[in-house]
Amino acid sequence: MRKSYAIIFTFFLIISQFSFLRPYFVIAETYDEVVMISAVDESGKVIVPVTAVPMSKGDTAFDIWLAGAQEHHFDIRYEDTEQGAFIQEVAHIKATDKYFWSFVINGKESDTGLSAYDVKHGDHLMLVLRDLDNFAPSVHVHVSVTDESGKSIVPMTDITVSKDATVYDVIYQLSLETEKPFVVRMDDGYMSYILDTYFISAIMIHDDVIEEKEMTYQVSDEDVLQIEIEAALEQQDDQSVQVNAKQRKETHDAKTEINEAHVSQDVLKQKELLKKVPPFSKSLLQQQIKQTLSFFKRQGELQYGDEWLIWGLAHADEHISNTYLDSMKELLEDHYVIEDIFELEKIIISLSALGEDAANFNGHRLINQLIRHEEFEKASPSINSVIYGLIALDSRAYDANDDIRKHLVDILLQNQLSDGGWAWTGDVSTADITAMVLQALAPYQDEQDVKLAIDDALKFLQEELQEIGGYYDEWSGYPSETTSQVIIALTALGIDPTSDTYTTAGGHLLEHLFKYRANDGAFKHVIHEESNVLATEQAFLALLAYERYQSGKGSVFDFTSMKKSNFQADEESQTGKKLSNTNMSNYLLIGIVIVLLVGILLFRRIKRNT
């Protein structure tokens, strides 16, 4: 049966190379171009929320997913095949013999692979974990479009989309069905949607207005979707500019609450839940670190992909299983050169955390690979590669030409925006990226130009701090990860994140982070959702960073004092699982025992014969 699936899959990949069909989709050329990604597990649970990723001409879906994973700190594992990248794991959710990662484009199961699909502005690229016995499930949605007066623009139309598709996907497919252009506009990071030159103003399911993340709402079979549109595009231009200017001001205005008339019910719900300030103390901090550690112990053996967790465990006085290093050795045997620079940087930091020398790990000179990586030769390398490149080099004070460090520091300084912050791309600063840049610049804060840049960045973080605590993000609302990153940055700079400067009516930053605790010892991405492994890894690192700050130990990324002996676990690890035993002396001992046994048997046989 599996062989049949493989043949069918390969057939689709070959046929896809001759595809000439293009959707009836309009690009607003004068605006930034983005693609959206999301991922859903086999139960329909969203594990990577819909996230906008900037695109460039020639990018494939695989390029976009790698960029999104790098920016938003989730892992994506894949195998290189003749047909392109074959996805094996997304955000810690793995494919199995029963389930595989399927690629869905704008609500339709794709007949091409990630590596073969050239993205277009406005594409929604989903990865969905599908059952091999039902690898293309679909749902049927009934859609109509009316204007503000109730006049019918598009009569009720039946649209079929992939299971787990969103309202956005349905509208996209409706535009193909009715040949009415669907336009996605980007104005300084803000998205608006236009169908047949009319702005989409309201969306209803079964006569109920969708208020929570309306475009990312997952549709169900037989849903009745009603779309309301308002004034035509040419009548809205001046007004839309004013609205976008107001939105930008609200997002970047210091300590100004988000205008409740312009945010979704989802964000308002988060704000309400975030008002209550939890208790915080040194003893509660220690207790939470232990509870979070217990959560991770229940997740299974450490392996390649657990880098964020390794960074925290190295400071948690825990014996660490050999399984991670074993997986590293296996990876490097298969891939002598790590081409993905962000993966290379994370591996170097992890090896440093475990007391290993990344300059010569099992004969692999990873520091040389990093210094000579082609990414750093580009005119505009990705900001994350520069951030974690510096962190990797300084994680164990590796001996490298000072020119490379100066080059990376200069790139960061040159990319600082006028408001003091940094952006992943474009010209809208975010607290998340700004905090990560500060983590990288912390070892250089005594240099005058770096100090000035840090001072401006700290002002930006202070201005962005919300009255309910933490930081606002257009895509998620109030994610815990941003607060975690700011805590890590401040402690690396020797600044107390519980000081009055970082305290509002919603508490100081540690109190705010405590609001996201889940009952299982983990942390949540946003306060009204379930526990999230990615958010927990970053929160765990933030808690340990604050603990180190209190002890005067410096940045959580400083592993210069780590020794291999710190991680030589007993036969049973602290997680209660059998450790891998790959020590050569053990194999030698077994060999000697076998030789002795054979010798004894031969001796007894010879003696019996004589």
C-alpha cells in the first residue's frame, strides 16, 4: 500500500512541473509582498498560527517555511530527496508511518512539493498532518457576497476547500470561481483585503459575525459564509491611509492602550485575562523552574531540534542525556557541511552549552563553517543570521578573526531604525527582534557606538511596554515569547527586568510572564490557549536568565565555564531513562569478554577430544 502512495506522490510531482494554471489573483505592486504560513496537526489543532512572512522574487514555498521557522523560533525538519525537501517534523510534531505532512496552497491540496512551488504575494501555505488512509479530506462551504445595503454582489456559491482551510482560503477560491479579483494590500505591515475593488468589511458564519481572527478562522463542512463589502477601492484610498496611520500610531505609541474599537475580540479577551497580576518571589521562581523542568522530562529523549531546551538545561544543574550529542554526531556524518546558517548557529551554541568545542567537534570545524558562510558575504544578510552568528561566536569565546565580529556588529548597528528598534524585515520595529539584537550586542556594550545603539533600543522597549504588561504583536496579540526575549536581553545587559522602569499596572516583566503558566508546568503562547512547547522553551530560558542575573553570572548565552564533566550522567539519567552507551571502552570490554568465552570453549573442546 505504501509503495502505491509513493508512486502516486512521485507522479504528481512530475506532472506538477508542467503545470501552467495560475489563479486569478491580483498583486498590489506598490506594497510590500508577503506570504502566509500555518501548520495544523492530525486533530486539526493549530501548531503554527497563520503568520506573514516577507517574500522575494524567486522564493519557493520551502524558502518561505525556512524563513518563517527562523523568525518565529519553531523547528522544521526535512529530508532532501530527488523530488525536493520532504517534511518530517514541524514544531516538534513528527510524521509517522500513519501520518505525513501534506502541503496545502490557498485551501487546496497541492500536487507539487514545497521546493517546486514558486510563491506569489498573498499565498497561504499550510502544512497539515494527514492520515495516509485519507490524505485529501475536503469540506464544502456555501459563500455569498453583499454590499452594505444588502444588495447581492455574488449569489450563494458552493466552494470546496481542504479540511482545516481558513476563511481566507475560501475567499481566495471564490475569486477563482467567480473571476472577481482578490487583492491583498500591505501598508507598512498592515493587511487589508479587497474583493472585486471593494474592501471586505465583515464576515459572518451562519449569520454570526466572526470577530476572533476572522481571516484565519477554520471553516467546517457545510458552513454558510456571508461576506459584506463596503466602498470601492478608489473611494477608500484617502480614508485607508488615515486608518493605517492611526493604526501605526497606536502600535508604536508608548504605553498607549490598543484602541478597543479597532482590535478583535480575541485580543480584547487576552487583555482582560492579563489584567490580574500573579504573585512572584524568589521561592516561586525556583518552584516554577522545577515544574517546567518536570514538564520537559516528560517530553522524551533529547535530540537534534531541541537546541532551545539545551541552552536552558545547561544552566539548570541537570544531567543531560547523551542522546542529543549522539544525534549531532549522526547528523554531521550525513551532512558534513550544515548549509542552513541558522541551524548551524543553534548547533554551535548547543555544543558550547554542553562543554563541547564547536571549533573541532569530532573533526567537524563548525566555527570555520560559520565564519565562511555565504550568508555573511551578502549585502544584506538576514538579521537573525547576524544575531545568532554573534551569539554563537561568543557562546564560548571562540577564537575567530576580530574582523568577522566587527562586521556582524556593524551590520546590526546599520540596521537600527529611527525609533531605536530593529525589524526582521521592512521598517517597522518589533520588541521581539529588538530584544534578540540586544542579546547579541551585550558583550560589546562598552564600545561607544554600541552603547549609544543599546540606549536607544532600551528607550524603544520602554515605550512599547503595554499598561497590562508585556508587548503587543499584531499577529498574536500579547505573546509570551516577546516578554521572554526582553527578559533575556535585559539580564544580558545587567538590567533588572523587575525594576520600576519595566513595571506597569500589569506588573513587572517576570510577573507578566508568570501569567502564562499552564497547569502542566509549561507556558502558553497567548494566555487563553493551551501550553506550547516553543513558548515554554523560551520562558524557561528567561527564568534561568533572571536567576543568573540575581547571582551576578551574566548572559544566559555565556557558556565559557561549561565543562564536559558537568553533563556526564550516571547509568540512569535524571529523567529516569536509559542513557545511550557509545563509549569505545565499553565496546572494547565486551570484545575482550567474547574472546575469553570463545577461548574457554575451545580449550574445553580440545581437552575433551584429547
